[in-house]
Amino acid sequence: MPHALTRTHLIAPRELIEEVDRLVGPRKRSEFFTEALNEKLTREKLLRATRHAMSLPAELDVPGWETPEAVSKWVRDIRTESDPKEL
């Protein structure tokens, strides 16, 4: 089922909009921004999950969250599962 679309007003530097238009064309601007927003939201959610994982109590035994390196690997694995071309 397609997502409902909403028109919004976006304020951005003119140079940024012009660069996007040169890259994808003005008729593909909305598609480009939608894709970019989805990518940014995914990264922010993973970052917040990682920060939350790093704040777990030491006595909590959660596989994959033992060290910062283990958490980073866990995040990479999740990204790869959801989008193999991400890495």
C-alpha cells in the first residue's frame, strides 16, 4: 500500500537546492529529499540505540553489547541485514 503524501514547506540554502537540481533534476527533488530523510532517520535511530546500549548497567548480560566494539559490530550487522549496500 503506498504511503500517504504530504506537501511541506522546506527552507534550505539556495546552493544546496541548486546542487540537488543539477544532480537529479528539479522534477526528482522530492524523491531525492525523501530518500535522504529516510537514510538520516535510519542513522539517527541506530545512533540512539547504540547510545542507549552503551548506557546499560554492567550487570545486564546482553550478547553483542559487551564492549563499544561489540556494539559497533552489532549495529553494522543490523545495517547489513536491512540494506546490504549500506556498508
